[in-house]
Amino acid sequence: MTAAQAPFAGFVWADPATATTGEGEAAVSVTTLTLKPYATKIGETEVVNFEAKIGEIYFTNLTDAVAFAKDGETVTLLKDVTLTSRLVIENNITLDGGKNKLTAVRVVCQGAEVTVKNGKYVSSDVAFVSISTSEKAAKLTLENVEVEAQEACAMAFDKAELIINGGKYTSKDNSVAQKTLERKL
């Protein structure tokens, strides 16, 4: 599998496949990695504590998985994850929370068509923001998610679209969904 060049600090696990990051001379092949700080055992098999995966490539860090994902791919959350900053999504991907919880300041869909499905999302601010760039319109689709936010559960700015298909949305101080012309990241 080949992925677009993306800076990331986590680890990639590709077994028995081979993953390649970057292109040309900067490409690095990745095969089975043993990550002792993250490893646990299930029977005789060593298992690494991963936050997310794309297909059969596993990541110890959700932010790295999102940066690594190409258009059309699905990033699957493998466990509950807490981020201390924004999660910015700039590619046309699907984020599948499964039965897991993502706690983050904010998830920003910037100039991309993003689908977020399944899972629970908790935010101390506005949970999801869809914002268009000068080059690309944004479209955020929320499907069967549970969202708890201090402010709005979801906002769309400028020409961005916001589509909500099912789920449960709770806003403590503001609204469930907003459309505004003022940019506020």
C-alpha cells in the first residue's frame, strides 16, 4: 500500500503487508514493527495498543492516521481516544468511530468531504466544524453518531455543507447545528 507523504510521529504496523510513506527517494518501507512501550500479549501473540487503522495499516496515534489517509479511505477508531487539540481533516475520508469515544477540543473538516459515522464524540467547545477553503468546498456528514458539546454540536461556515443523518446530539450552552458566514476556527 502506498500513502501520500504526511508528517507523523506515531508508528505504523503493516503485517504481513508493506506500507510506503512518501514518494520517490523519500519513500520508507515499513514492515512488522515491535513496539515494546505499547505492546501487550494475547496468548503467544504480541499486540500493540493502536488508536486507529486504515485498512490493515494500524496507527498508535489517530492524528497521524488522519494525516496519512488518502481520499476515499476510512480511518477506523479502535479504542477510546482523547486529544488535547483540534483534529483537522483535509482529505475526503470517512471517520468510523465504531463503538468508541473520541474526546477532542474540535474536529475540523477543512475543504474536504468528510463522513463521520458511529461512535461517541465529546467536545469542550464546538464538536464539529465544516469550513470551505478558497480552493475547495467542505461537506460534513454525520451519520448515527452521539455528540456531546459545550457549545454547538456542529457548525458550517461560508459555503460549507452540514448533513445530519440520525444520532443523538446534546449541546450544553448553545445549539445542535449552526450555519454561519463568520469564520471561527
